[in-house]
Amino acid sequence: MNKLKIFVCSHRPVENTPHDEVYTPIHLERINSKDKEAMAEYVGDDTGDHISGKGSHYSEC
């Protein structure tokens, strides 16, 4: 049984993004994205209590 989970985050579609029991792609800033259709298999960051539309107000630094 594999307990490892790797979340792969992206604003844009990425070719050959793995999506299986270990890798879970996450679509960042999905609420304002023009790539929703191209990234339909990604988990969106716009569910539940979220800040998806406020990405320009925060920094990863």
C-alpha cells in the first residue's frame, strides 16, 4: 500500500502531467482561468472555502 501523495500545481496545462494514485495535478487560480477545458482532469483550487480568485494578492515568496 502506497501512502505517498505528490501534488503537482500549475497555472497552465502541462504536457504529460502524471495523474494516478501518487500524482495529483492541481489547477491554480482556476476560477479566473481561460484553460479550464484544457485542464479539466486537474483538481481545481476553487472548491470549498478558497482564495482562487485572489492569486494576484498573494506571493509564494
